[in-house]
Amino acid sequence: MQQSQTPISVGIVDNDPCALRILTAIVAAIHNCRLLWTCGTGATAIQRCLSQKGRTPDVLIVDMSLDDMPGTTVCETVKTVSRNITVIAITAYSAHRYQEASSRAGAYTLITKDHLNTDLPKVIHDIANGLPSDMIPHSPERSISHATSSEEHHDYDKALSEREQKTLGLYAEGYSTRDIATTMNISESTVYSYQNRAVSKLHARNLAHAIALGARKGLW
């Protein structure tokens, strides 16, 4: 990312409302930085990052311990289908717990929550200026060319049914399996059936990847 007068746009996903408020305040105080949105689930963050409807951030801040999926899954999914989003991993635990995993998933760096006030502004400044992070040693972002190439060769000729598409869309909005079952007036086992069929038809590795691919294709 090149240095620019254009504000750096930021998305945040954290399942802790208190942490979201703190992060919102920190981002608001960073020069030339604009908060696009916050959310509490990984599925919603993936959907927003890949929706291509003006909600794709330059930087995504991801808590490593989410309720619906690991933060590393969010990071890996976003980095697999979008080269333009830089992911900052954060954690309330010791950095050693997630440092290697977040690096493998493609995160720019990992920041512990007790250092957000001092470290987050510097990291975002470094990203804006195209610099590598010197906060915590990390491996370079993993190559995504193979994954992207593989996805481009799938023609998605097996169209999702209306129910399969709706199921994925509700997951993307942060609904739980139980919520989806209630909303669609079906059993949870049927929800899982729709989910598995959708993942298979999209040639996705998992549910999060299917949500990302669906958003990229504009299915909802």
C-alpha cells in the first residue's frame, strides 16, 4: 500500500463489545484513518470484506478468538480471495499463543490487546507507508497465487439451490445454525445438509471459504 492522502479504511471484528469500543476509539484517533464498520462474528467480517459494495477495508483488525470461527480462518479466507486487504491480528492472550498461526494465515502482524494504544497506530502508519511491521517478528504473507489460480479454474457450474444460497447468506450475516433453522423453519440437520452441499458445489475448503466465495460471486 502506497502512502496517500486518502484515508486508510478499517474494519474490525471482535466478539467482545468492550474491546470493540476501545478499538473504535483508537482508530478514530489515528490520523488519516477512517473506520468503515465493526462486527462481532467472523462470517459477517468475511461477507463485508468481500461484498464489493463499498465496505471492503484497506485494513482488517481480527480478534484471534471469535465465537463462530477462529480468527485465523477469517484471516486466511480474506487473504485467499483478496490481495488488497491487510490483516492485523489481535489477541487478549500471550502473543506466543497465536503468533505462528496468525503469520501462517497471512496476517501482517499480531498485537496483544494490552499494547493496542501504543502499537496499533504505529502498525497502521507502517501499513500506509508500505513498510513491514517491526512490532513482532513474523513470516511474510503466504503466497496465494496457487489458491487463487485454483479457484479461477472452477466454473461453478453446479448452481446453488435457493435454500442453499439462503443458508450461506444467513451464515454470512452472523446467524447461528440454530437461528437459521428457526428462520427457515427447518431442522438443524437440514441446515447442515444445505451448508455441506453449498461448500461442495463451490469447491470450498470450509464454510468460511464458501461464504467468501459466495460474497465474491455476489450471491447475496
